[in-house]
Amino acid sequence: FMFFMNGVQHLSISKLQLLMEVRLLRRYSRQSGWKFQPQIFPIGVRSYLKVDGYCEKQKVVCEVWAHVGKPKSAQINKIMKDALKMIFLDRIQGPIRKVLIFGDADAMKPFEENKWISLCLKKYNIKLVLIQFKAVEKRTLLKTQGDQREGMKRGKHR
């Protein structure tokens, strides 16, 4: 949904992040030459896994994270949950390539430097890819992330 700040209409942080995730996935698609689409995989009765991008021809699954800056522990847990989802999908669908896409080096850094996290991602062949945000995208996300933090401090969750 939209919100207003200083009389100007803005995307909510979640809508903005979704938009940026789509952009990052498109850029990765152009870079790799593979066509990705969001995909829902049925995994049982009334159960499914939804992924940000899947290329059926190449058997590649992607999860994308549009965040700028160092992630908090809950955010790291969310990305590791995405990694587990891809590992599970690999086990039930047959071998697939697994990719985590980031738009910011600082957001990706803990997944490269934290010993157990990076070892886990490597053990399960999850590739980390950095597709840098454009400067204007990074500024917009930083501003929106800051606005969200301020809103949470005041008790106004968006």
C-alpha cells in the first residue's frame, strides 16, 4: 500500500522491496541469459513452496533480498529460511541450482563471513550473487528503511 510523508505519496517498504526484488531478478536474468518467473511448487495436500524466481529450462531457483546495509539477526534468519526452502525443493524436485541474490554488498556480507552460515550455504551449493542496486534505488531504499525504523520507534508499523 501507499503512505504519505511530507505530503508526498510513497510506496510502503514491503511494496518497494518487492519492486526492487523484481528488478534484481530481471538484471540477473539478463546477466545469466536465463528466464526466471515466480513459481509455486505443490509439495503435498494443501502445501506449497513459493520462490522468487525459477528457470525451468536450466533448473535454477532464486530467492532475492532487496535490503541495504547490515542485516539484523531476524533478517539473517529470514534469508536462511529461504536457503532451507531451496534445499528442501532440491531434495523433493531433483537436483536444482540454488541462488541467493542480493542488491547490496553490506547486506550480503554476513552470508559470506559468518563461519557456520557461509559453510552451510557452501555445503548445500547455494550460490551468492551480488547485483548492485543503482544509486537512486539504494538511496530510495535507505530512505524508506529509515522511515520505517522511525515509524516503528513511534509505534506506527507500516
